[in-house]
Amino acid sequence: MVNINTVYTTVLYILNKEQRGYVTPAEFNSLAALVQDEIFQSYFPDGNQLNRFNQNNQQNDTEFFNMFKDTAYKLYPFEKTALFTYNAGAGILGWEYTGAGTIFKLGEIISTYNTTNPQYDSITELASQSDFSKITRSTLTAPTMQYPLCTTGTGPNNSVLIKVSPQPNVLSVNALFTPVAPEWKFTTGNLGQYIYSNTSVNFELDISEQTNLIIGILKYCGLIINDPTIIQSAAAEAQETEQNIKS
């Protein structure tokens, strides 16, 4: 994780060094969440691009220098088993996500049928709602315990809902979760100053992203305080960093 106080104090130091203005904690928290999400989202196109080097046997496979593995490694903290509970409510009849956090992508879905002998732990294919309806209605293509089929929808309070055919006894879902929004929390001192609180929420990104977070936040700080030189400097630094990584 990246310490949010380190990022905030560095951003303030850079801004104040040139007397270019001040960013409040509320403004910083909004920018911090935005930049963290941008970096998180960038892992997917970057990973796809780097995987082409693997396919062309151009990837450096030396330990600690395989960029595709490094990008995948940054996603490991967000890969978890999602808790789904069967909801038999009227109009629902599906496996509803009841855990904490926000699911970003669904990965492998395993349907377990444990009332049979032998027990089946079957990889479940994901289909669109229209295809799911057509396939499950056909006697020729109807899913089985060995080859179940599922589709996704929206449950109560906009929760993720998975419908599976045939209905399993247990559903295990591997998923990617979005990072928790960072927050620099504070108490107010006798002079009205902001004092860092250890109840703050750190960035969930890998420590290697600290520089990228600072540069990204500075770029948006330039918009807030209307200083184009900050935007240009931060954008140039970000571009140079990206080129160095991908070259």
C-alpha cells in the first residue's frame, strides 16, 4: 500500500515550494480517488499490450524484470473470493453478492453439486441473458451439472446477481474488486490547522505506484488552482515515466 499522508505532504510541498496555491483535504481526497482509479484501470490495456511480447517471445523473463508479471502482480491484492448467497425472493431466484467491497470483474465461477455421488465442482460458463434463456429452454442444449451455465443481473440495492442452471448447492466466485477510495482524515488544531489522523485510509495500490499517484494528483491540482505550468510539467513527467516502463 501507499501511505496517503506521504502522498499528500509531497503534493503540498511541491505546490508550496513555488507558492502555487493550496489544495484542501476534501479536494485532495477527491483527486486521490480519481487518480487511483485511473491507475487501476490502466492495468488492463497495459497488461494486454505487454502480453503481446509474451506471444512474440520478446518478453524479458528474468526474475523481477518481466513487465507482464509485474502488472499482474499489482492486481493480486484485488483478486478475492466473492461471497454470494442464494436469494429465493420473489423475482430474484439467484445468487446475490452479499460481501463487502465493489466487484469490478467476475473471474472463474465454480458450481458445486454436493448432493450427488460423485460430487461435481464444475466450471460454469457465463452467457448473456438472452443466450442463457435460449440455451436453458432447449432440451438439446440444456446445461448439466458437469457443464452448468450462468448469467448475471442486478439484485436488490443494485447488487450483483448470478443465475445458474442447473441450480448448484454452493457457488464459488473468483472476482476482481475495485480499490477502496483513499481518504486523508484529520483533526483540527488550536490554530485551525489540519492534523493528520491515523484513521486515514491509505491507497490500496502497490508501493511502486507512489510516484505515479503524486504526478497524477499534481496534474489535477493544476486545474484546481488554474496553473497550466503544473499540468504541463506533470503530464510531461507522466509521459516520460510511461515510455520508460513500456520501452
